[in-house]
Amino acid sequence: MPVADDQIIEGIGVHDFAPAPWTVDAACSDAEPSVFFVDHGRSGEEAKAICAGCPVRAECLDYALETRERFGIWGGLTEKQRRAEARRRREAA
């Protein structure tokens, strides 16, 4: 879909907003986004249950780690769990 000149933000291309191809197969594509962005003190079990059966869970987690996603549940992991996973991957490399 073409983008009008007045909708272009300098330094950001249209391709920067294109979703990654793996998102088409994501189990969460029809889920309410707020399920994945829980308040402190809540477990996020509903989001983790959706992620558990997702065919692109690994790709989602890799994306979150590569982009240093700070909020929400991605690839079935919370922010704290992703920090630990990133640390584990760095140490293994």
C-alpha cells in the first residue's frame, strides 16, 4: 500500500513497519494484546499458554532478544526470563 508524502517520517522507511513474515503463523495473532503486557505481580499464564502451542515461538523469542524488547511476554518468556536467556546465550557464544 503506498504511503502519502505527508505520512512519511524522516529517517523511517515504510519497510520498518512491515511485520516479520513469521508473525502470520503466530498463535497470538487473534489474541487481545493486553494479555501479553501484564502488570507487575501477575503471572502472565494466559499469554504463556498461548505461546506454548505456537509454531513460531522460537522466532518470536529470537526477535524479542535481538530487538531487546523490554516489555511483555514474547516467545513465552517474561522480561526477567528473557534477560536470563540473553545472558545464557551470550555466555554460550
